[in-house]
Amino acid sequence: MKRFTIILKAESEGEREVVSAAAECVEQKEGADFLFSGKNCRYCVHIGDAVHIERTGDISYKLSLDTHRRTATTIRTPYGELPAEVAAERLRIRERDGSFFVSADYVLFFPNFSQKHSIFFMAKRDGVPPQ
């Protein structure tokens, strides 16, 4: 496993979450999984052709960000489950000098409303100087 330092920024209509943490990277055949902890939660961010973000904790979900199709998800909260669909409007994935960068805008469609979100993810490999 390789060690990375990550930053995850998520914003939605006035709310903002920022996580800065050490992460382990597990290389997969079709991409890489970054495993790290936030406040009272764990994340797994998979970067491949699309991006998958899984969060487990007081609020749990698995988002698949793919500009070619809508994907279904369920957001689990202490108050119950919310079914939703995810539509990625913009997704940019970049790898440079051993670091990974993801930025995306997406919409969560719930049964009675929708909510716009944006996300930025950076994973910098520990011990690799910039070139």
C-alpha cells in the first residue's frame, strides 16, 4: 500500500465539508482506492474511468459520479434512508507527478427536490517531490 495525503472538499447550497487526512492507496486493476478517515466517518474514494465515493458513519452513502449516466444511491442518516439519483454534470480526473486530482459538479435528485453539489479531491503521494 502507498501512503498519500488527501484533501476532500464538498459543497452544497451553503454547506461545506473539508477533510484533510493521511490515506492509504490500494491499486486496483481498474483504478485506485483511497482509504481515509474524516470526523466520525470513513471514506473510500475510487478513481478510475468514473469516481465512486463511499462514506460510512453517522451519514452513509455511495456516490457514483459518471457523466454518461444517472446512478441510484441511498443516503442513510440517523433519521432514516433517502433514496436518490446522482447526475454528474461535470467530472474532471487528472493524474500528475504521482498525485491525483478530481473535481466534479453533480445533482442529487430526491423524490420531492433536487440539490446541487460540488466536490474537489486531491491525493498527493507522500515522499514524492513535485517535478
